[in-house]
Amino acid sequence: MDRYRWPLAFSPLRSLYEGLLLRGALRAKVPKHVAIIQDGNRRYARMRGLSSFEGHSRGAETAEMVADWCMELGIKHLSLYTFSTENFDRDEAEKGYLFELVERKLLDLATSEKVHKNRIRVRAIGRIGLLPAPLQEAIRKVEAATRGYDGMHFNLALAYGGRSEISDAARSLAVAVREGRLDPGDVDEDAVASNLYPPGGSRLPRVDLIIRTGGEMRTSNFLPWQANGSRSPVHFCSPYWPEFGRIEFLRAVRTFQARRGASNQQA
């Protein structure tokens, strides 16, 4: 049992602290869009003598809980950095397991009563064409099943890279200019934003809060355009992703609220 995921089992004081954080979060404005860099699945597994596969499986469970916490607070957009373009360098067995795990979870979401009851729209962002065909098909199914929902937006970054996203947008704009569909003078920030992931879909809103687990203090180029460079508040925390618990999540929300309060005082 992980002390970060299950704080109530270890101390009544932690239960009181969690309640205090929750009440504080509900009294103030919550972020509209939270982006999470899910780091530490493999280190978590090594520390506990488990296979990396088991670490990824427990990480998937954490993702489901975080989505529930977002709904509890009324956070409308959750984006998870699930598989980067750099992750293609991992060994074939691990990649195969990850792809099958994500495929299975997406198919579950397509028929989930919770997803449809709460009108959760599920989308994938990234170079989806690089993914295995079965995973691409699962993406198509869950996106079709949840298209038009607006209760909450759940975005999975797959085969994603921040520089790749911007370069792909630039390439799309260059093609439009070459084909005469876009005047070069009309290439502005709004034109770039309109060509970011997901192509042809409603754009992701500005990121209000970035969370990174696992102790690393970098954002790994996750949604750099939407995060407005370095202006988005970032909450770095030590727990590995499978350990990430509700208290740490509420602390992250408090980071956003404190930063917003400071900005309002300076305005």
C-alpha cells in the first residue's frame, strides 16, 4: 500500500489535512486546464521489485483517479503526457505492453458508463499515425463515442513532442500558403494555434497548471504553446506517478491558486 496514494490509512492528521486542502480548493477558482507529466512508473516498479509492466499498469490506475479528482473540483480539461516521441527508443517489449495497455483502457472508456454519464470527451493528441494500427483504431472508437461531449475533456498525449507539434503546425501553414489557401500576411498566433493538435478539431485551451511527478524539475516540452512558454504555474513533486495521491493533487491546485492570487495583487 502506497503512503501517498492512501494517506488515510497512515495518519488521522493526514485525513484532516486532506479535508483542509479540499475545502480551500473549493473556496477559490480552480484551474480550467491541468496538464500532467506522468513520470516515475519504471522507478516505482524497480524500487518495489516489480516489473516495469506492473509499474505502467499502476500508473494507469492513477490516471483514472486523477480524472475523478478533476471532476470533483470542476476542472474541465485534463491532459496527460502518456507517450512521448522519445519513448519510441524504449525496448520493443515495453512499448508493446504500453500500446496494448493504452488500447485496452481506451476501449474501456468508449463504453464506460461513467464517461457517458458525465459526458467526458476523450481525445488523443500527437503524431497518431506513428502508433500501431490497433491503437489507432481504439483512438478512433473512443473519439467517435465521445464526440460532442462537453462535461469534461480528457486528452491523452501519444507519440507527442512539443517541438513536433509546433513544427507540424508550421508545415501545415506552409502547405496552405503554397496552395493559395492562406495569405502569408495572415500567418499570426491565431493561425498557428488553429493548426496545433488535434488537427481539424477544437483547439486545446491555455494550460493553467502543469504537474510533474517523480522528482524531476523540467516540463519536457509538454504543451509549450498552450502553456504560454514559462508563464504557466508548475508543481513539481517527489512521488512517482503510481504513488501520486489526492493530497499531492490538492497541493498542486493550491500552487495555481496561490500564483493567481499573487498575480491579482500585482495587477
